[in-house]
Amino acid sequence: MPSRPDAVIVTPAVLRGWRLPAPGSDKEDRGRTVIAAGSARNPGAVLLAAEAAIRAGAGKLQVATVASLAPHVAIALPEALVVPLPERDGDISPATADDIAELAASASALLLGPGALDPGRCAELVAAVVPRVGCPVVLDAGALAVLGRDPGVIGHLGGRAVLTPNRKELAIAAGVDREKAEARTAELTVSLAADAGATVTCGGPETWTAAPDGRLWCDQTGGAGLAVSGSGDVLAGIVTGLLARGADPAQAAVWASQLHGRAGDRLAASVGRIGYLAREIPAEVPRVLAEIEI
């Protein structure tokens, strides 16, 4: 049982009482997703996040990534419109903020951060983009560094942001060591959500999700197999896809934690408790969605 008695344990029954918006009959009904991510040395992150978003039901997918990677992403993701961006030392250059903001102007959800090499450079980019964006925003990995530079950068979104730190990133945000973050994940997730005015979801042996108003959920699905390179990118992509479909931030994060965890459970049963790959997780998401939504 979770260490916080005020937490809602996430189950399919809980989610059936909190239905996702109806998908509609047209791709425009499920929103336009923009994912600005990836780097020359970490091409997999953007692929994992982008596929996860569309597997979660996003209708239209646009990917903005470094120019050296863009042709490869376009081949690997024929479903996506891929926009090449100038790069600095392998990362998306902060000078591309205008291009990303223009893409996001018509977006239903924007994801920033997966695959960035330099958190400081990523924070510079995020600080230039997010104040000009009105759609829901997901900050993952290196993008979270912006909160140390400008804690109010997402304030204008009025709670329409989701932060997806791992426990190391949660520790940095809270100013504590990794051991304390692991022991106090629920408490620190609630604190960061309140301070940032955003929904926060942080995985581990249990996944904790906190809304800025203090609501707290605990997801106990998944297992050791999800502790693998790229798994966090998949989770961030699922959150983004659900936001694009019209889910509110807390709903998107809670549903995403269950979809991610139960997809891991399915792979643990068919492949093994550990040893399955992050790139295998997205394909399981539609099946888990169908099982929950029955």
C-alpha cells in the first residue's frame, strides 16, 4: 500500500469513472501534437516519445528536431510532419524558438525536452518558447532545468502543464539527494506540483502523480522492466498524446501512468520481467486502452 493514505490508487475501475474525451471520427478531433526534442547523439528519445503520443491517440503529429536527425526521423515516422531545426553542439539551438512557437500556435499539446544533451541549453530554449505558447505543455528531461532558471515560466498556462521528472530530476528540483528523493517521492511530487503550479508525475517502484491543488494518485503497475533507457520518453509521449486528445493535465498524467505501467506488465508476461525494450512499450498502449475502456 502507498505511504500516503490520501492517495487514490489508480485502477481500471478508477479510470472508467474518469473517461477520456471521445476520440471523434476525424484526426482533427484528436488534436495536433508538437514534439520538439532529440539531439544528434540521442536520436531515439524523439522517436520513442513521438510514437507513444500517436499510440495514445493523438490525431496529427508534428516533430521538430535537429536538422542532422530530421531525415532519419521522417523515414522512421512516416505518420509525422518532420521539421528540421538548426542545431548547436548537437542540440536544438535556442535560436529556433520562433520556429517552435509558430508550430505550437496551432497545437493542442507541446512536448519539450526528451533527448536534449545540455540541460542549460535546453532550459534556454524552453524559456524562449513556453511564454509564447498557449496550449498545454509537457516538460521532460532537460526541459525541467528551466524551473531552476525561471520558476514562473509556466505560470501563464494556469495549471495546463505537466512535468515528468524521474527521481534524479525530482531530487534536483527539490534540492535533496537521490536517496531522500527515493524515500520521499510522494511528498516531493506534491510539493513540486504546488510550487510549479503544474501536474507532476514521477515514476519508480510506484508512480506518483500530484495536481497543483494537492490531489494525489499512486499507480502500482509496471515493475523493474520499466527501469530501462527510453522508458521515460515513452511516458512523456503518452501524456502529450492524451493532452492532445483533450484530457485535462491531471487526467492525462494519471491515465498515462496506468497505460505505461500496464504496457510494461504485458511485456513482462510475454518477454520477461526485465529485458524488454522501451521501443516495445508504445505498441502495447492501444491494447491497454481498449482493455480499460471496455
